[in-house]
Amino acid sequence: MPSRHDALELVRLHTQNESLIRHMLAVETCVRWYAEKLGEDVELWGMTALLHDLDYEAHPDEHPLWGMDLLKSLGYPDDVIRAIASHCPERTGVQPETPMERYLFACDELSGFITAVTYVRPSKSIHDLEVKSVKKKLKEASFAAGVNRDDVARGVELIGVDLDQHIANMIDAMRHNAIELGIQGLES
């Protein structure tokens, strides 16, 4: 299987937008956190999350099918490709079923939302972000309007974790990678 370094190089080859790269890194960070807590394959889960939006910028109309074809041609495992398909069930018809698929789906939209909430804080830091702040912003339909709130709700249902705990888990995960994710804030 290709290494994380190979996967990151592939992401950077196909994605120029730094915000989108940081999104993929944030999803990777959260999925790895869960994989570790659940005793799952951290490298496999992390690489899958890192690659999930690989084609989104260059091939938005073909996402994620274009990326799935590329990964298949490069020898990535079928479970990685299927998990990527399952994060866009409305386009692929593949529903998230395995634990890796479910956690990828659950972390995708919410990681972007948590990042957006962090950016509007005076400190611009994940380190002082609280669950209640994220939940308050989730209720504001106009805030980060591109984030599908139904997918956030479905994600917590898929993993069987309540929303407060899932947000807290993701904040914890993202705090440990704040510099790479660009959410360390003004204190750094």
C-alpha cells in the first residue's frame, strides 16, 4: 500500500487550494483520532480520510468517481476506494457501512464546520473553542451555509455518538494538529 507521504503528494498534485488541503488534513486528523481510540488501523483510516476529496477541486462534477478511478489505477486497496465512495452516497449510491466508512462520513462535514467556527473567533484558535460555540453556530443556517446539517446529524447517528461528544472528540483531535490545520490562533 502507498505511504501517507505518497498520499499527501497525490493530494498536493491534484489540489492547489490550501483551504481544501487543510480540510482533508482535518478529516484525516479526526478519523485517525477515532481509529486510535477504537483500536483500528490508524494508517489505513488516516490515508483514506486524507484522500477523500483528492479530486474535488480539479474534477468537481466527477467527484469522487474520478479520484476513485485514479486510486484504483495506482493500486490503492478496495476498502479505501469504497470508503471514499461512501462519503458521497448521493453521487455514488454507496452507503457508509463499515466502521471506517461511517467515521469518515461523520467527520467530513463537521471538521469543516469546526474550522469555520474557529476562524470567526477573536483568538482564531481551536484551543479555546467550546462545544457550545459549535452547537450555537450549527443552529445558524446562514453560517457556513455550505455545510449540510443533515449530514452532520446522520454522521452522529452512524457512529452512535451523541453530537456533543462527537464535537468534543473532534475538537480534541484537531487541537493536537492545530498548527498544520492553520487553527492554532493568534497566540502562536
